[in-house]
Amino acid sequence: MFNHYLPGGSALKISFRKYSGFIIDADNTLFDFDRAQRDALYESFKLLKYSDLSVETYDIYESINKTLWRSLEEGKIERGSVKVERFRLLLDKLQMEGDPEKLAQLYLKHLGRKDYLLPHAIEVLEYLYHRALLVLLTNGITRVQQERISRSGIEIFFQDIIISEEIGLTKPDPAIFLLAAKRINLAPSALLCVGDSPSSDIRGGYNAGMDTCWFRSTSADYPRQEPEPDYIIDDLRELIKFAPDLC
């Protein structure tokens, strides 16, 4: 047993359990979504002959996008409004002429082709696949996620893949986590929920009665208002220790 420390000095005393199943997030947990998003936006700007995508412009877009997705997670807006509204707000902020709907369509087309995986994703999934049941659970847009998952080849490791847009539920709603548990016929207590988002993955898994594992994909501090994760990892290979031994 040893300690992980959250901001403010709160200690997580950890003795590792073995789990029969894993609920795993997609973006910035398995996929390098930040890179995919940046490249897709750059290519879309270039094709529409907008000004070059500067660091400042990308930061503005990312801030707008995160705010809208957070509002979606909190049930304040409808999913369909995110796709175009983020680009309408971006063009307004930049005081640029353009068609936000056309930009949105082009962006999603390019995003679907960006199947960049984070280091060790394949080897870890293969290891877990032979020892536990896996569900991929993502809040992403259906056609984008389906294409990226297919291109990457990771679908072979999952007993089920749940995309929130397809079923009308959004993380952190515990109902979507409980659905994942039901799909593989395991109790929530037998599952470890893994993801990079404290407000989506950790809160949702916690409220569904699952143990949670925060994948610390950035240097950002853990937000104090969110439930504390049971585990913190900085490398996907650390998930291996939670898998049962082969019989």
C-alpha cells in the first residue's frame, strides 16, 4: 500500500484490486485527441482558405469547445447544438466571415481520419483483453468515433462499444455506466472505470458505484469539487496491475 496525493494534500491510500472488467474512455485516454483536434482544425481552415490556424486561434477554439461540452455534460444544452455552435462562436470571436456549418462538416470529416493512439494503448488493451471484459465508453460523435475506432483497429479488444450519441445518454450520467455494466453482465463493484476527465469519467463512475482510475494525461491539477479517484496513473501500462492473472 502507498499514497497518491491530490492537490491540497489529500492522500489516496492504495492497495491494488484485481477487476473482472474495465470501462475505458476513448479520447485522451486511448486516443491522442488533442493532436487529432488540432490537425483536423488546421486542415479545415486551410481548405476553406481561412487565415492560418495560429496557437491563439486554436486556444480560443479549445476554450469554446470545452465550455460547450461541459454544458452538455451538465444537461444544459442539446448535443446537436455543439457541432455547429462552437464554430459559430469561433468565427464571431475572430471576426471572420464564414459558414460555421460548412466548417463543422469539414472538421468532423477530417477528425474521423485522425486515429492517433497514445503510447502503449494497443499493448495494454491486448493484455487486458485476455484477462477481463472491456467496454469502450465515449461521449464522442457517433460517425467520428466509429471511423477512428475502426481505423485504429482497437474494436477487437472490446466486448462492447458505447457511444453516447447513439443511446441518448451522456457521461457523467451514471445510467450510461450502469448500461455498460449490464452489457457485460458484471456488477458495478467488479468494474474499474478509467478515464482522463474528472467531471465525466470519474464523477460518472463514482456515482454508478464503480471504482475509478484517473489517467493523468496533462499536468493540470485534479479539481477539488470532483469525487476523488481510487487510483491515479500517468502511464497506461499501469493498468496491467489491475487485471486478474491468467488461469
